[in-house]
Amino acid sequence: MENKNEILELSFDFALSIIEFSELLESNKKYVISRQLLKSGTSIGANMREAQNAHSRNDFISKCVIAMKEADETEYWLQLCEKSLNYPQPGDLLIKILSIKKLLSRIISSSIKNRKNEK
């Protein structure tokens, strides 16, 4: 039986939702934001997938930090959509990205703590 990895599942499901929302933006001719959001929103899960094959704890932390940066950028684009007139509303995507950011923060914090304990 395979172990469940919450961040991988959340980030994968989120990426699928981002693809759908980006397509909605494209259909509304909001091409620039759509492309930016598609890149950053799908990169979170890609970086966490990469982190699973890290060569060291430092490499793992580095990939997680990159995922967090992508999550921050994604939140920014979603907030722009939320506040801009004539843009589709992101709905629960903002709630989902906040959940992902909280989980990433816990993962990074505990990994840094464990790294210090190893020394």
C-alpha cells in the first residue's frame, strides 16, 4: 500500500484547477495573466515532485523553498484577478493556495529543524 503524500496530492489537484482557470482566462482574452498563472500554479507541484528525489536535506529544502516562491507568485496573480474588473473570479483557488502555503511552510520549518538536529 502506497503512503499518502498530502502536499503532492494537494499541489497536483491545485494544478488541475489552475489549468481550468487559465483556460477560462484565455477564453476571456486575458492571455498574459493566464500564462503567468499557468506557469507558477503548475510549478508548485512540479517542484514538490522533484523534492521527493532530492540528493540531500538541503536539496529537499531548496526545492520546497522554490515551490513556496511559486505559491506566492500564484497567490499574487489570483489576487489580481479577484480585484480586477472584467476578470473571472478565482473562487476557491485563493483558499486552496493558502492551504498549500501553510503546508509548505510546515514542511520547510520541520526540515530545517531536523537538519539542525542532525548536526
